Amino acid sequence: MIFELPIPHRTLDLTLDDGAISHIRQHGNTDSDVRLFFSHGNGFAIDGYFPFWNAFLDRFEVVLFDCRNHGWNAPSDPANHHYSQLVRDLDLIVHGVTEQFCPKTSVGAFHSLSARVAILHAVDIGWRWDALVLFDPPNIPPRGHPLYDVMLKVDHRLTDWARNRQHRFTDPSELADEYKNLRAHQNWVEGTHDLMARATLHQEETTGDWVLTCPGELEAKIYLSNIPLNLWPRADQFGGPVKLIAADPTVERPGGPALTTQALASENGFAYTFIPGSGHMLQLEQPEATRREMLAFLTACGILP
């Protein structure tokens, strides 16, 4: 199966506070009273999540954006590739979309890296949402927690992998095959490996090669910077409803993030569910089940009838 992405209704090229540009896309039903914001995990791109977000297009306005140095965005200063900057980026993106596209009921729906950014943004800067849906945020619990060492090993393993991953390809199909051969990504729905490869690569004009838009060293930088964040918030630190939708903690893969998301919810009072049989990329493995849980939450908190 080959996915063809829809053409955006509108694009917004938003200048961030260090001069980098975020290319924001508007899709879906612009007459809807509800706007859904979507973004992605570390090293990926939101276009690659199309099997998940496409079913929202008839009912909602959908706003897509990639984190800096990912997806549609041109390379920006590597020195600014860190959580503090990503949090400021998110604040500017929310304000920019509201100003340019008009105010609406707004829901943030974020996976992994972008979920962690949304947590930091909500706790440290302020609540900008009518609801937040966070997909398997791989937070590291405080030192001394039973799962601290588990997540420490996860992030060090991912750091080593990212630093050594192949950066340059003759064709996107090579990266698609790499995704297919990784145990953690084998259960993605048909066609998603090719889609994500196209979403995370860009073609160099000088060589014709396809290269990762997010270089491995920047992907690794984020994994390492997860460790000192001490990101273990309480639900009452947020200004509105938050739901954690996670991978299955009983499945060996991915282990750490699924277990820590479950622990974060039970210890700190978050609404929580997991998708049975799923791994960390639950939106690409079981998009329909994940959508159902998100819609059920939006109904429960009064955003949907």
C-alpha cells in the first residue's frame, strides 16, 4: 500500500524566536469548532503518522507541525536543539495558529518527544489547551524510583543507536527496509514504513542522496537530555484535562516507556489507558484503537457531544 497525503488547505511559515522557520499545515474540516494539533516522536515526522490522523479529517480541523530539524523544517542551529527551545517553539506555534487561523477549541495530541515538550510547556509556561492527549511519553522517573534504571538503560541504548545509524541513502526504500527490520517497528500498518521513510528524509540537490532531516547526533542529543529533566509531574499541575494513552506494559517491547507511563498515571493522578498488544509506536500499529480512546476522552471531558 502506498499512502498519498492530502494537500494542506493552508500553510503557515512561522518564524521562531531564534529565526528558525516552522512550516505548519492546516488540513481537515475548517468549519469544525474543534482544532486538533498533532506532532511526533524523536527522529520521526508527523506526515508519517498519516494512518492515525487521517480519520480525523472529516470531523475536525487538523493542524500538523514537525519539531525543529524534523519533517518539513529546514535545518536550524544544532545548538538550539534542546527542550527549552522546543518548549518555546510550541508556545509560539499555538499562539501563531490561533492568531492566523482564528481561535477555536484546541486539543494537543502529541507522541513521545512532542508529548514531553507539551508537558514541560503546560507546567512551566502555561495551559493553552482545552485538553491534552499524550501518547506514551517516555518520561524518566526520579532517581531512586524502581523504574529509574530501566529508563536510563533505554535512553542510553537509543543514544548509541542514533549516533551510529545510517544517515545517507540512495533511495527512501532503504530506510523503509531498515524500519521493517527493526523489531520495535515491525508491527506498523502496511505502507507506513515507506511513508515514514519519505517523511523523515530529504534529497540533497548536490549529490541526489537522501539524508535524514534529523541527523542522528541531534536525535541522540534529545535521548541524552531526557535523563536530567526529572519530568514526573502531577495531574493537578495542569490547567485542564489530560489523558495518557500508552503502549501495553505487559508486552516486552518497548518495556520501559510503557511501564513508566503506567506508573506516572497511577502515582500522579492522570487519566490513563493502554492499547493492548501495542508498542511505543501505538498510533502506527493500532491507529483505529488509539483513535477510539482519544475520541472517548474528548467526549468524557465535554469537547465532543
